[in-house]
Amino acid sequence: MMPMRAAIRFLALNLFAATMLAGTSVQAGTFSCRETPIVQPVAALSGLATRVTQGRSLEILAIGSSSTEGIGASAKDKTYPARLRAMLGKAWPNLSVDIVNAGIGGETAPQTLVRLKKALAERRYDLVIWQVGTNDAVNGGDLAKFRSMVTEGIAMVRQAGPSLAILDPQFFPGVREPERYRSFVEAIAETARLQSVPVFTRYDAMREWYGRDAQGFTSALSSDGFHMSDAGYDCLARDMATALVGMATPPRAVVAQSR
């Protein structure tokens, strides 16, 4: 039997997904966006759940490199943070949702950590979405040092107070040294798991997209075959929004019934 908390999330996710897809075309070119689970079913963000339940404003920091900045998108409102903001606004109409896009293309983890520390000191956020790992892997960074950077970033956000979710690297067919690239993805997953931090598993989700339709997948990427396109960012944002709604579903007490 499905645990009560999992059942509640399952219903919330399905309801939200239906809302997002109703009357909306999710077709872009030859790429068809289908809902793909992007976090572990047991993932939770209790701080975010409290915020949503209380009906207050929601301040989110999206920080990272080109995928956050939106390289490959045709306009600022086509980036994943912009699309995510629009979708969360529909999911939580009583909340004022604001997402600050702090993405800078080409950054590696050490560079982003400097900006993350400054951002957390200057403003209060309820949630940080940290996109990390792609450039560290592509540029041949040291894996052990990268693990330390991820651990440091997690500690930094926790000390500041916001909830945290990590967005891992994208998948693209032209990746060089795929085993090395994958090792960075796995390092993020392992480090986050040890710290009980949820990860938006973009790499696995995009591999699933590619496996379903390799030809159509090209439309989820921009013309450089590396960054995401409008369609890719939109589909990513849909999966992330669905996941956030699930992770922000507050637990409910199970009341024993007498027979």
C-alpha cells in the first residue's frame, strides 16, 4: 500500500500536471514534452511547504551558469526561471511568486559560490535553486574539489536559512568523455543525498527524452546542440514545477480508524 505522504504527493502532482496541460499545447517543433519525474519520490522541502501553507509571498533565487541565464532561449521570458515562475503562479494563485534569475554563462562552481554568498547576504530567500556541474565537467575540473564545492554550497545555504534544491547538468548527445561527465552528475547526487538535499535530475530526465525520441530531442536543444531551446527550457520548467508542488505538499497525520 502507498504511504499516506506519498499518496498525497501523487494526487497533488497529478492534479497540477493536469492543470498545466489543460488547454495548452506542449508541442514545440518535433519535440513533445511528456511529464518526467525529476526528483526522488521521498524528496521534501519542509520550509517551502510551511511557506506555501501560510500563503505568504515566495522568494526564489535561481543561480548557476548558462542554463539558468537562459542561453539558447529566444527571449528572457522563455528561460526556465521565467517559465517556472509562471507555472508556480498558476499552481499557487494565492502566493506572490518571485524568481530572481542569477545565471551567468560559463561559470564553474567556485565562481558561483562567490556570488551565492553575496546574494544570500543581500536578500532573504525562501528557496535557492542551484544549477551546477556542467561547466566543471566540460572544462575538466577536479572531481574531488568539485565535491567539496557542492558540500560548501549546501552548508552556505543552510546557514543562511532558505530551502535548497540542486539542478544537475543537462544531457546532450555530443558530450565528450561521457563517463567523466556522468561522474560529475553522480557526485552531485551522492553529495546531495548525504545532506538530504533534493536534486532536480535534469541529466536523467533529458536522457529519457532522448531515449523516447532521439530525432525529436534535437528540438529540445538550441542550434549549438548543447544548450537548451525554448521547448527544452519549458519542458524542464514543467517537470520542476510539478516536483516543487509535490515537495511542498505538507505532511498530514494519519488517523487510525477503529473497525
